[in-house]
Amino acid sequence: MPTLRHTLLGALACLLALAPSAPLRLRAQEAAPFLFPEEEATPPVNANRRAGQEALAQGLYKNAVRYFTLALKDSKEDGERAELSLLLARSLLLDGQPKEALRQANETLTAQPAEKHDPLLRDRLRLVAGLASVRLADFATALNFLLPLRDSPLMKESPAQRAQILEALAQAWNAGGQWEETRKTLADALPQFDFASPERIALTWSLLDATLPQGRWQDTRSLLDELAAQPASQERQALAKLLRLRCDIGEGKIPEANQYYHASQLNTLLPKGPAPQWWEILSSLAQECQARGMAQEAAALFGDAAQVAPDQARSREAQGFQAEALVASGSLPEAKAVLTRLHEALPSDAAVTLRLAEVRMALQERLGAAELFQGAAQDTALPRPRRFQALLKSALCLSQEGLSREAAEAFRQAADMATTPQEQGDALLRAAKEEERNLRPQEAIPLYLKIADTLGAALPAAPEARLEAARLLMEEHPAQAVEQLRKFLAERPASPRRWEALLAIATATPQDDQALQQMLQVARQCPDAPLAIQAFFEARGRALAQGEAGMETALAILQELLAKFPEMEGEKLRLARHQYLLLGLALEKPQALSWAQDFLQAYPEAAETPEVAISLGDWLASHGQFPQAIQAYRRLRQLPQAPIPLREIAAYEEAFCLAQLPDGADKAMELLRNLAATARKNPAVLAQAAFLQGDLLTQGNDPEKALEQYNLAYTQAGNSPLGLAAAGRMAELLYALGKTEEATPLADAILRAQGGGDKLLLARAKLIRARCARRQGDLFMARQYYHEIRLEYEAARGSRPGEAASPAVYVAAVNELLELLDEQGETSAANTVRQSYAQNPSLPALSAPQPPAPRGK
């Protein structure tokens, strides 16, 4: 008689069968374990079985597993247990528990002799076990279960089941490399299914998995053409395109494959996450593109491959290849972006760090590159040579950024990391050069000496570092410099650079004659033409250091240089000829004129040409050859390389020369006016031009305008000799115009400045001052100034003839003093003056006494 629980179980089974909706059935199924706890009596087998079958039909596989497990536990009959075991194994497989499904099916198959099994049930168990083994990637076991099914009645039950068995077999064969078994079996089986049926589509994909590894590209293309005519999901369509891409790669059609990849928009269909098949095909195509020099295409493909890589390690590997391809294509900013992401993900990967540093160095992001190189160099796992190179590149970046002190320190670190004497010497040498750039010779000298003293035996070029140390020592410690130079000569007596050392020793020799002989020895014997030429120039300089006495020697040295090296380097030849002609002009050599003309013709565009032109003009003007001088000055003004200030000076000198010609005053004035209008930033030239205009206006009897120009000259030049001379000209003109009150302060200004050292100007100022005082009735002051002029002249005439003022001023002062004394009736004082005057018979006779000049302004 059924118990209450059995009655409830029956009601539950009916509820499950009749429930109108899945949610209701689900609630009923979930309620079952609570209605029948395990410690209480188990429901009847049929009820649990029906509940399990209903759950299985609804896709509620976990519930199905629970009910079939309860039913199997309650079942006692072998046949029923075998059926329940099959249902449980199938549910486990569908629930994603292939291992449990395999165990359940295998236990049932081995629980009793095979002959006692229902053959069809046994095959169903084998199918579940085979499918579970495929899921577990245990393909050998899968084949053991699946191969007997090829002749099983299961193959005829339904197309779906037949396709399931064949697909599982194909997966197992393909996994084991038995592609030919798959190809033969499925090629024969495909016609048995409808063209557009899901079964045929699934088997076609399995057949593709066999033809692809075999490289049967035409067969693969045929299968893909068939699939293209069949309905498929977007994912399947993308995969078909991908496999067509694989065919192109397999047939070596790499440009076509790359073009198809973009034309078919496969790059927009990338799976979201790992996709081994996509990875294998995209990375293969990328590598083929890279091998063919298609760097840009390879970079794009490596980037896509990184997105579908099976794992993070291979994704980063693809990014690394992408960066290299970008570098190869010249896309450095893009390469930097990829490497930066890699570096952020792998901060301790020295290879990534170094590559990023090199790219940033190429992008001239030197500070960032230097930091990365330094970081990589600290990695003790990195081989020492690579650490050395990293430090060296870090130092180079810092050097290029102008950070000499930091660069020197980095080069020192590189020297400590060096593995060969050559590397150490190179790094120390660079460190020394950086210290020089940093204006720290005291730091550079020990580095040069360290190279010479410690690496001399291992590094043949090391002793030459002594020359660099000596060069730096030369300015402040010449004795130490010479000591190092002599050491070098002792260590390398046959070195080609011994002449360099000998020249440096000569330069450090204080005695001019001895140094000159040593320099000329190098100049005449050294086989190195540039160094010999340098020695000639050094000898010329040492000769000129002797002053005027050495000018002839310097000229002879330059003459010898030009004779020995007539085809020397253009710049040095020009420099030698330039110095040669300037010395010739200074020494009044007649042939210097032709040297200057030849230079102007040979080097019309040289930087020295304006100086030669003005020097030539000055020489001609000083010798009274004014027309020729004018031509030289005009030539200078036409030179495009002549600086504006020099052109303005040449314009003034030309005007000065014109003023010396009988008919040149008007032209001179015109030139001076133009110069005054343009030379706004050259006060000295403006002052000279105004002064000369004043002279010309004075000669042209236009004193008022002359005063304006002299005043302009005085304003521009101030208390310079030119300014004081302009003040003197103004004072004399103003006195001549009767404007004594305006002339007096100008004369006083000259007196306060002591004439700027010009004795004549000072004497003339005193004469004007005396005349102004006389006109203004200050006869005492006038007599004082007249006496000063007379006494200073007579004192200088006796003991310092070279300092005596112009006799004309003296004669005028004596005549005017005598007039004043005669007017005042001081006969005795006048006689004394006449007696002193008579002591110099070369002077003109004194004038007859004149009446005093009228008083007024």
C-alpha cells in the first residue's frame, strides 16, 4: 500500500508533467529535495526518473543529474540501472562535467560482462564516453569508444546522431594527426546529409580541420565555397574568411592575403579574447609580411594578433614584433606607444626597457631615454656587455642634451662596467671630453692621465691622452704640461703626433727667440702639412709678440709659408695672404699695394675683404693718394659682407679724401649729409661727419651752419679728443663773431679737460680764453693766459722740444700780450717779453703795436 510520501511523490510527478510553464516546473523540481530528504524514504524510481527526464528536456541539467542520481540509488534491476546510468552520464556531459560523465559511463560498461549488455544501450554509453573523452582532450580513449560505433545501429537512428558520432571521430583523428582518416570518412559521409543541414555544415568544418594541416588548399577552398552558400552565424562567416586567408598564406600569396584581410574587413571581426586559430593565422601572415619587408602591414597584423593571442605571454610577444615592425617602417611614435604599454606591463623586462629607450633616443627624447638606459643597466641579470652599452647610450643622451656633468658621471659608470681595455678607455675619454665641455679641466685632466698611466700597455692609443692632459694644463700649469709632453715623447718617440708635442713645448717656452726656432723647426720638418702650417702661424704670432722689431721676421715667416704651401687649404691660404699684406702695408712695403689689390680680386666675398679694402684706402690716403683712396673706400661700401659700421666709416673717409681735392668740397658735403641721415646708431661716425662738415662750411664762409655741425660733433663725441676739438672750433668761430660770452665756457671746458692731452688744442683754448677776457675787460685774466702760453712754450722749447705747442699760437700770444702791456704802459714787462722772444731767432719778427680791439660780445 503506498505511503503518504509515495502519494506526494506521485503528485509531484504529475505536477512536473502538467506544469504549463518552465518556471513552474523549475519550482516544482527545486522543491523535490525538500519534500524527500535523503534520510527519509526515497521516492519511487519512476518518479525520480520522470523528474530527471523532464529536467533534461528543459535543459536543467543539474536538476537532471540530481534526480537521475536519486533514481539510480533507488534502482535494483540491472537493466533499469544501466538505463539510468546512461541518462545520468548524458546529463553530466551536458552539464559540463565530462570527467564525471566518462566515469559514470565507463563504470556501467565494465560493471558486468559485455554479452549481458543491451547492444544498443552499450553503444549509447560508448557514445557518451567518447564524447566526454573528446571534451577531456583524451583522444586515444575517445577513439576506443567511438570506432566501434561506425557499424552501430546508432548510425542509422537519426542524421543528427550520425553527424555527432562522425564529428567526434573527426575531432579525435584530427587531434592525433590522422587527417587522412577524417578526410576519407567525412568525404564519403557528406553526401548523406542535406546540403544546408546543420549536420552537413558541422561535418564540413571538421573536414576543413583535416584539409588545412595537410596543406590541401584547393580542397579547402572548395569546402569554403560550399560553406559560403550555406547559412551561418557571423562568427562562422568570419572564421570562413579567416580560413580562406590561411589558404592564401599556404600558397605563398602574401600580398594578396594581406589585401584580402582588409578588403574582407576581417580586422573588424576579431574575436573578443583569446582565439588560437586566429592567432596562428594572423601571426603567420604578420611574420611573412615582415620577412618580405612589408613592415607597415606586418605591424598592423601583429597588433591584431596580440588581441587574439591564446595567452598573455604570446600577446606580449606579438606586441614586441609589432614594435619592431613599426620601427622598421619608420613609425617611431607608434612604436614608442606600443613599447610603453609593454614596459608598463613588464617594468623589469630589460629587453623591453632597452628597446623603448632606443626608440625614444631616436625620437630625440633623450632625457627619458637616458633614464630608461640607466634603469636597464641596473639589472644584474643582464649580461655585462649589454649593461655597458646601456650606460654608454645613457651618457650619450645626456651629452646631446648638454648635461655635461651628468654625462661625464654616466661615462665613468660605463668605464667601471667595461669588459675590455678598449671599452674602458673609450668611456673614460668621453668622460674627459664632457668635463671639458662643462668647463671643468681639473676633472678632465686626471681622467686623461688615468688613461695614459693605467691603460698604456693594453691600449696603444692611451699615451696620446697625455697630449690632451698637456693641452689643458698648458694655460695655468705650463711646466706640468711640458712634463707630460716630454713623457709622451719618451713613450712614443716615433709617434706621428710627436710634432704636435714639440709644437706644444715650443708654445710653452717663454723665451721668444728659442720658441721661435723650435716652432720653425716643426714648420720646416713636420710631414703633416696642416700641423706644419699651424707651426708657421704660431711662429708668426711669436715674432709679432716682439713688437715692431718682430714685424719684419713675421713677414718673412709668412712669405716662407706661402712659398712652401702655395696650395694649402683655402681658408688658411686666405688668412696667410691677409696677414701678409697687412704686415706689408704696416711696414710700408711698396709691393703691399699689389698684394692688397690681388687679395681683393681673389677673394671678393671673403670676410676679410672689407678690412683689406679700408686698410688699402687708409694707406693711400696717408700717402696723399686721395683719388686712389676714394676708389678703395667706394669698393668697400659696395661689398655685401661689409658690416654697416665699417661702411659708414668708409663713407666718412671718402668724404675726407674728397675734401682734400680742389673740386671735391661739394661732393664731400653731399656724402656727409647722406651719412648723417643714415648713421643713426654710430655716434663716432656722426661726430666725425659733423666735424668735417663744420670745417667745410667754415671754408665756405658759412659760420652759423658750421657752428651747428661743430655743436653736433661736440654733443656726440663729448670730452673725447674729437669732441674737444669741435669745442675749440666753436670757441674760435664764436670769438670771431664777437660772441665772447658763448665762446668762454667752451674754452673753459677744454681747459678743464687739459685739451684731452692735445698740447696744441690746450694752447689754442688758452689763447681764445685770453682774447675773450681781454674783450670783456678782464685784462688781468687775459695777461694770465697769455703768460701761461708764453712760459709753457719757452719751457718746453728748452727742455722738452717735442712737447712745445705750435709756434703760431706762441707768436700770436706774445704779440697780443705786448699790445696789452704797451696799452697799460708797462714798458719794463714788455721789454722782458721781447727779450725772451728774441732768444729764438727762427721765429718771425714781432708785429708793430696795435690799438686794442673794441669791446663787446
